[in-house]
Amino acid sequence: MKLGKTYDPQEYEAMIYDLWEQSGAFKPKEGGEPFVTVMPPPNANANLHIGHALNNSLQDIAVRYQRMQGKSALFLPGADHAGFETQVVYEKQLTQEGKSRFDFSRDELYARIYEFVQANRGNMEKQVRAMGASVDWSRAMFTLDEQVVKTTYGTFKKMWEDKLIYRGERLVNYCTFHRTGFADIEVSYEERTSPLYYLKYGPFTLATTRPETKFGDTAVAVHPDDKRYKEFIGKVITAEGLNGPFEIRVVADQYVDPAFGTGAVKITPAHDFNDWEIAQRHNLEAIRVINHDGMLNHRAGQFEGMPVAEARIKVAAALKDKGLLEKIDENYRNRVGVCYKCGTVIEPMLLDQWFIDMKRLAAPAIKELKRNKIAFHPTQKLEQTITYLETVKDWNISRQIAWGIPIPAFQNTEDPDDWIFDDRANQEIIELDGKTYRRDADVFDTWFSSGHWPFVTLDYPDNPDFKRFYPNDLMETGIDILYQWVARMIALGLYVTGVVPFKNVYLHGMVRSEDGRKMSKSLGNVLDPQQVIASHGSDALRMGIISGRSPGLSAAYDPSKIDAARNFCNKLWNIARFVEDTIGDNYDGRHKATPETPADHWILLKLQHATEKMTLDLENYRFSEAYDTLYHTVWDDFADWYIEASKSSPNHGVLAYGLETLLKLAHPFAPFVSETIWQTLKWEKGLLISSSWPVAKAGNKEQASVFSDLQAIITEIRSISRNLHLSRSHLYHTGSQLLTAHGELIARMAHLKGVSEVSDGKGLRLTSTKENCWLDVDQETARSYLGKLEEQQTAEGLSVERMKARLANKSYVSNAPKELVAETKSNLAASEHRLQQINSEIDAFAATAQDV
RNA sequence: GGGUGAUUAGCUCAGUUGGCUAGAGCAUCUCGUUUACACCGAGAGGGUCGGGGGUUCGAGUCCCUCAUCACCCACCA
């Protein structure tokens, strides 16, 4: 294969992915220690966003690395039916057609959404492929697959039997637009200005933001110690209302803050969470005033059929007319719960729902977490997860939507209290023991079933996959769903399987837009990964997106990093072109990477260090650091130094070995370009994806340090040349073996006319080396360098002073590690030598200055 | 109200257990077409690591404190 001048990802990526897939490399190999990670399932019918790109990249880097380490690596893909999310999308489409979900029965709606999802499926998987994810497609799982449903039902039944699940009428966060309840965690809050109305209630004045709920009031509450109201506690008082006088109880409760408003509060148990709590304590009736459509009901009399917001104003006005409204504080700020999808104000609504007793479910999980059974990256998130599980309230898992897994609970049509579990949930009506049961119309919260993901994907409990690959090694997902998903997976996984579901949790932060804002569809600043892949290639996206990123921290998307990564691919490409050109078509002695020159030793040592560093970083999930090492080893060490040096004396074995090593190190990060190049290596028959992680070959340290000396000389010459605007100067030395041996190399790399031996030095003496050598410049030109030399003299002098002071400090010498002290000593010696060189060079100038 | 994180070069960000002259990419300036690459090469400039205290031989890193920003949790009638 003749390689083009620049790497064109478009030309190779699809082909390479096919090659991998057809080779079976994505499947875990038989036997061996497993490494397992399951993909957080992207929405089946939506496009991947940049967060998925980050997620997939991190997981795939880990998997490819572990695969090359010889593990039986499994990256298991999936697709999410995404319950409510998808239904919302479908509802929008219905709206455009002038229809509403309420035009259909839940079963009809389910069928329609199913078709909708089927029609749009496949796109997402294509995009996962385009990102290079090395997933085992044969094990792909959809969150509505029979396996998932079956296992979820099994858990529901087990929890039912363990009394971890209960059905009850409770206040639930309810969106009157979508007409479904939510879990606490799904409600978002907005700070708003809400008028605070002061209502007259018999002897009380009480402050409320919700006068329209007064028809559901069943008490007035005061603080037990509030002297103002002592006489009323426990009494029933009479107050004037809109429709004449009414009676209401006065209760005392610690919850009431005497300092807020008037210290007296109306209690509406059916529409306020705190009031509900108080009602439980005082045995108060709960009267519904608001219907599921968000309208007031008959309880509100003349206001029946009015939406809440309108009723609020009208009720206040009516109260005012009757002289029952004392005042309105228009500037009151409070936080209002809203639906995270549509922004509709969440109404606390009394509903019969299924709840999970989270205290009991979470307790064993908390215990395991405290025993450090799961390593968190970043580590601080462990503590936060524990705190969350310790304080979490019971979890409402019923959703009044169509798109989801039906709840396998049936109610006796004759006896509302008679609920049974039955997994024939595909039927609406079942008969049992001569009785008729009707299925609960609701579906599960999608997070209830996705809480099973780490094992349901492995065909829990009987499939050998489960026994082999559970628990997972790595769960990688966004930090935004730590509680929503990760915490619940841990609790549910432990409950169902008896083992925590994964050993490591890696939480990536959010990818923000370039200007640092949140990326969102509504802001119109989302970035399509497909576009990045089209313009820069998949590898560039992978590396650019993980570069400089820390777990748990949000960071802006930086296109310059994608550019850099694209250029990096091209650098690799051209290294390959050079190496393959240099070693020629007949090369086949790849095992003889015998170092000869100092440069050979030096690059072997560099490759060894890079391998060690990257291995350590990848083992510890420090992706960005590993990439950084790769980048600079490839670019700075191999391309800029080794290749340039090898133009003087090419060592085919080391060049080939170096290229192979770099391709291996690069492969987890840049799988496409590395594999593409690998396929051009004549002596390699297999696939890079299936090859092994490099084993470091050590170079000789002393030989390597000779090359470091040469680098110092070359760098100094380049610097002086640039500073003095020299071009093609000459270097003289007085019998230096180093310079005699490597004159050609230095001349080439420092862009000199030549290097030659003389009996007496003249010109500008180099100060970075122990060798006696001079750049051939006239006194006039050399003198113009004096300023620079003096700067160096000052800096070097400071450095010497600092190190001397340090070594004079007895505490340092006795407390600091021995190696460090030794290093300081040798650095001091080197520094002193350099200073001496600089000093004598400056003195020489002074001498010649007097001559003039 | 409680909690967590962030504050490092013009911009976006690294910096693992405290270790000596704090890094990267991009941007800037100067030069350069020497048989891989202009998606390039060489050189250079740019930071009192948010402020103030403390611990230590040594602090970007640990402790205290203040400030600013971000996020999470609770949720105010």
C-alpha cells in the first residue's frame, strides 16, 4: 500500500471497522481474565451527542488497552427505549399532526411508539461504529428485550415478597401537562417571584402562595410554643369563607416556623408535601382540589374547571372583594418545582403508586460502599453517593405513560385492595381462581429496569456470560446521572445478585460548549459528533475530546484539541511513511532491534519509559495523562529527535520496532489510523487490535545520555543561531571524541556547514556541554550575544545559590530522600560547571574588549 | 440552609502519594521549502499557580480563612 502524503480518515475508517468486526476481535477471547464494561445504552432512536462520544471514547480506550494486555475483553453495547424521553419526542410529532396522546389508549400508543422507534433504530448503532467502539454486537441488548423485562419482573416479584415494594396513596410529583408522576430526583427547580398572599382565617392571618388550594384546607397549623396562638391549639375555629363561614381545626406542629409570615399556616394535605406530613401526624383529612389535568374540581365551587394559575388570581380577587385578603407581598421569591421536560409547574398530587422502600434497599449498598467495594473516579463521589443513599426517600416507580415496561401487578375487579403479582403483563385482564384481575395501567420508571443493566445484559442468571463477566470491571457514565442511575444500579445489583455490579465507576464531566455554557438543544449550541468525524476523523474526535479532561469535571469543548489530535494522526502517518520508505520493501528482521548509536539507545529508553508511564496511567484510568505521554513520545521524541537523528545513520531494526511500539501505544486512542498503518507493515500478518501491549525493551542508559548531550549541543547551537541570525555556521572543537564521532549528526540537526577539529578554539564557546567547542562567529557578532550570556549567568548563578543553600540546610540533607539529595548534588555540580563556562566566556569578552 | 468542586500563560485545560527552573494544545513573535509530514520544522516571548495566614528542610499540591464562580442535595408555607 502506497501511503498518501496526509492521512485521510474517510478513506479507511469504515473499511477498518469492518475488518475488525469480521475478524471477531470484538468478541471476548476464550479463557483468560475478563475485562468487562457495558455501554450506558444510548437512546435507540436518537442521534449520539458529544457526551456519547466522550463516553464511548473512554470506555473503548480502556477496553482496547485491556484487550491488548491479553484480557478477555468485553465491551457490551446496548440501546435504550428511554421511556418518558421517547414518549415526549413522539408526542411532539403527534402534536404536529394535530393529535394528542390522549386520543389513544395506552396500548395503542405503545404500539405506535414501538413502530416509531423501530423506524429510527439503526442510526444510533451506525454512529457507535463510526466512533470506533470495539463492542461485541452479537451481545447487543435493547432495554425492552424479553430478557430485560423478565429480569425486571423477577426483581419486582422478589421485592414484593420481601415487602420492599408497597402500593400506597401518597403525594407524588406530578406534571399536569404530561399527566404522569415522577420520582423526586426528576423534578427540577426554578427560582421565581411568587406573590405571597395574606389571608384572613378567622382569628388568624396566614401567608400562602397558593390561595387557590384553600378549598382543600383541613387545618391551620402553628408552632407549639407560639404564645400568640396558644389559646387556639387543639380547638376548632370558625372562619369566614367565600361561601359563608366554615370550621377548621388548629393543630400545633414543630414544622411551623413562627418567624415566617404570621407564624400560622394553612394545611392542604392533598397538594403540599409538608402539609401531607403534618396531616399524617395529626390525622387530618386530605381533600383533592386539583384534577390530573391541572384544573380545579367541584370542591372549588365557582372556580371549578379553571387552571391553577388562573384560579389563583381569581380566588385572591374574590377574597379581596370579601375583605378576606389582608395584603399581598409581590416580591416574595421562592423555588418552584417544574417538569424537567416541559417546565410545567409540578403539582404534588395524591396518587396510588408503587414505591420502593429505599431505606431497606439501600442499607446493604451503603455497607458495601463503605467497605470500598467500588473504586470511584473521582474518589470524592463515593462519599456523595453514600450520603445520597443514606438520605434518599422512597422511590416512586409508577409512571402514567405508555412507553415502558408494564407493571406486572393486577387488581381484583371486585376488591380494590386485592393486588396480585403476575408476569402475564402483556394481557390487560387475567383470570385467577375464578376472580378477574385488571392490569395496573402504569409502566415502570425506566430507571427501575435500567438499574439492572450490568447483569441483565449478561443474561442473568443462567447464562455462562453472567457467571464469567459479572461483576463488571468498569462502569463509565456521565456524572449527571450518578444518583439517577449509578446509585440505583449499585443498590439493585447488590439486592438481586448479592454482589455490587462493578468494581470501578468512572464518571466523566459534562462537555460544555466552546463558550463554557451548557450544551442544550434549546440553546442551539449542541455539537454533532458526526460532523467532527466527517471533518477530522474518528481518532481526532476521540483524542481531542478526552485530552486534558479530568473525571467528574465539566470542561468546554475545545476545537483546537481536535485539530491537534487530527495533526497527531497525520504525524503518526508520516512517521510510518518515513520508516517504511527507509527500511524498504524487503525488511523482515523486525525482531532484531539492536541499538547501535546513542540515539538508538535513547529512543529505546524513551519508549520504555512511555510504555511504563502509559501502562500505569491506564491501569488507574488516567486517560488524559496517558494520551499526553503518547502524544509527546510520538511527536517530540520519535519524530523530532529520533527520526531526524536516524537520517544520519538509520537503524532499520530500531526504526521498525519503534514504529510498531508507537502504533501499539497509540491504538487504544487512535484505533483507526494505527490499524490502517499496521496493515501496511509487510512483516505483520495479524490485526493490531488483537496484538499485544508492548513489552519495554531497555536501552543502555549511558549510551542514551550521550544522545542527551548531543541534544543539548544541538539545541544550544540552534538557539544561538536564531538569536544571532546565523545561517550555516561552523562548529570547531579541540579534540572532542564526541564531536568527532557525531559531527555529521550535529551538523545536520543544527543546520551547520560542518564540524571540525582545530588546535585552538575561537568564536563563541558553547556553555551547555563539557566538550570544548566554539561556533564560528566573528568577535563583533559574538559580542552581541553578551547580553544573552549575562542573562544566563544570572539565572545559572541563582540556581547554584539555591542548590548550595539547600545542601547547606541540615534538615534538608537529613530529611529529604537520599536520591533527592544525591540528585541535588549532581545538579549542583552540573550547574556550577555551566556557570564556570559562562563566566569564562564572559571574561574572554572582557579581555577582547580591552584589546579593542 | 447543607454539601462538593473550581480559581494555574491571551484562550481551553493538565499537573497521581508535597520534591527542586510549573506544563500542554491553540494563539502570538522571529526564521525556515535540509530526500516523512506546512495537518511541517527551528527558535522565542508569556505565569508572584484567586487573596491572606499556617504546617514543613521544601507547598500549585496539606491545613485554616476570605473572595468569586459552578454544580449537587434539601426545599421556604
